[in-house]
Amino acid sequence: MTVTGPMVLTPAQARVLGALMEKETTTPEYYPLSLNALMNACNQRSNREPVMNLDEDEVRLALRGLEDKQLAGRARSPDGRVTKYEHWLGEAFNFTRAEGVLICVLLLRGPQTPGELRGRTERMHRFDEIADVLSGLQKVMEREPPLAALLPRQPGTKESRYAHLLSGPVEAAAMAFATEAAPAADGSASDERVARLEASVAELRREVDALRQKIDDLFA
């Protein structure tokens, strides 16, 4: 099964899906997860942004929504008397290992820079270089529909952040920036475009200052 259309996950569904993906890799001996183990994984205070406090009913509701989307649900190979749950991202998107762990950490921790993603995915997959992270991000951005987007650089920061799109599109301005500024593996194209944008902003500021000075002189 391959997903071809748009998909919008609720925050609870995104957290449940990310938790299942993470635990499959980090604690395979306990995967698939019981409902209680899944709830604990969703609500853990480390490696989660924001920290959530989902109750059992909310996790069940999120699982039903994910099952309707064919992304997760009851384990297809029952093991014992306790019902357990698994994700089906491999069937839905046919991710490479790199793509899967990047989406997983974006689901669990929100928008992040390539450097943050490299450090936070290390338990699941080792990226030797930032270029490898950027390459994986580029692949999920080029999916149809896209599964990630590049966000505008925040004031005072050196790196732009990336966000997943499984919970719907980011704001129009961010999407426009992502379309124009999707970086090459070495990031040079992105840096060049950002430099041009910063120069344009500086020029606009100079024009505004000059206009303000003329107004002040007029009413002096």
C-alpha cells in the first residue's frame, strides 16, 4: 500500500506514530507495544517536544485514526493475550532507513535544524555527515505529496529548520521559502539565496529610514 494523497495527522496521532517508529528501533525486544507501553512512550519527558500527557482514551482514539489511514494499528501477528500495536510506515511510504528516522524525530520533536537532527537520530541511524542528513531531507521533500518542508530561518540563528508535513502544510510563507530555497547537499544554494534576501531586507530598511528622516524634516 502506497500513500499518494494528502494526509493530516492530529497532534496525538503524530505522537503515537512517532513513538511506535522510535521504539521499533530503540527497543525492538518490546515491539510491538502494548497500549500501556505506547502511552508511556508518547508521554515520556525526554526526547519529546512538546511533552504531552495523553490518557488511554486519547491514545486509543489516535490509534483508530491511524488505522483508518492505514499507518498503524493492532499488530498483525498477535503475540500472547495482550493486544499490541505497530506502525505500517514501511508499506505506506517505502522509506529508506535514513528517511524513516528523520520523519520519526520530526514527528517526536517538531521543527529542527540538520545539526539537531543528526544528533537526535544517532540512536536509530548514524549520519556520518550533515550532507547525509540534507540528502535524506531532500528526498522526503521531493515526495509526491511532499512530507517535509524547509522553514524560514529565524532571526539570530545560523541554520534553517525543517518540519514534517504529515500534520498538514506549514504556513504559506514557509512553503514558498521551501520551494525557492531547497538546498543542495552542501547548502551553498541556500546560503546564497539567504544572503540575497538579507541584502534586500537591508536595502528596504535603509529606504524606510530615509523616508522617516524626510518626514521628520518636513514637520520640524
